[in-house]
Amino acid sequence: MINKNYLNKEVLGAIKEEFDKKGMIRLNNFLDQREYKKIEKIIKKLKFKQIKIPDTFSYSNPQSNININKLVDLGEIKNFVQAITDNNYNIS
């Protein structure tokens, strides 16, 4: 799921160092390209309904239920986040 370049121990160490310094990081091409295309294809097939609250906000909501756990490996992402932050997050 995660681009294999970001899972290299040296690269992971550099990412952690940057995160510790700046408190944030930007990771281009974070997802493996095949996984990204698969997720993109599923999302593009969804039909969305526009929700508007005048003078407050608007957003689009998928009309069919989608289970994020079926799209992404949250365990792998959780392990990655824990490795760079030294924190144990509950991601589900």
C-alpha cells in the first residue's frame, strides 16, 4: 500500500528526523501507484450528493456506503505513523 521507498529504514529515519524538527512532513507519492489507481477507480465510480448549508459550509457525501478499511491497509499506515512519531495511535 505505502510506496516501498518510504519503508526503507534509512529513508524512514530521515522522515522521522524531519518530522521531529518541523512537526510535519509532506510525502509525495505516498501510496504505491497501483494501490492509488485502484482506490481512485473505486472513488470515481461513486455517486455523490451535494450537501449545502447556506453561509456555513457545503460538501459532497457518497450516496453508497464505502468501507475505508476495504480500500486501504490501515495497519500499514498505523505502523508507519508510529515509526515516525513514536506514538501509539488508534486508527480504525
